[in-house]
Amino acid sequence: MTEMDKKQIIAERIKLAREQAGLSQGKLAKILNYHRPTISEIEAGRRNVTADELSQLADIFKVSVTWLSAAKDDPSDSDQNSSKIQLAARELSKIKKDDLDKVLNLLATLRKKS
């Protein structure tokens, strides 16, 4: 993986985690005491993210620094899957009970097929 690839993956993961956390770029900027365009530059991959910033973002989004920093390439990596599950759980906690039941039924069906 090249440095540019890694930088783009980090940018995409930050954006995904921010969206899944239900935060706008402006709200995240306010939490970090940044200007909103700074978040836009980070998510576009045009601004490097420091180790301290990655740590802060991981804490805010409740994901691991390892996943956020693209430290592991393997998409089946258990740490990455764990972070995705955390993001999914956060979203599922926001839906109505009836919709949650539908999602659980869908998951049961998918498990049976595999």
C-alpha cells in the first residue's frame, strides 16, 4: 500500500466514522476547536492527520486508532470488523423497534444462507 493509498483510506474512514457518529463537519470542527474547512481538507485527503489527532478522533468516534489509521491492510482484520460492528450498532440504536426486528430477521436469513 502506498502512502497516498493509506492517506486516502484514513480520509475515508474519518468521514465514515464521523457520519456514523451523526456529526456534521461543523460539529466535529467545533469539538476539536478547528475551522470546518480543516475537517473538509482532512476528509478529502488533502491534509495530513497527526498521531494526536488520530487518537482524538478515535476517542470521539469510539473506534480504534488501528482501524482509523489504516494500520492493517487486510479487510477481514478483526479489529476493522469490530470497528464496523461498533459503527453499525450505533446506527441500530437509533432505529425504531419494528425496524430493528426487521434488521434482525434479515441478519438471521443471511446467516442461514452462508
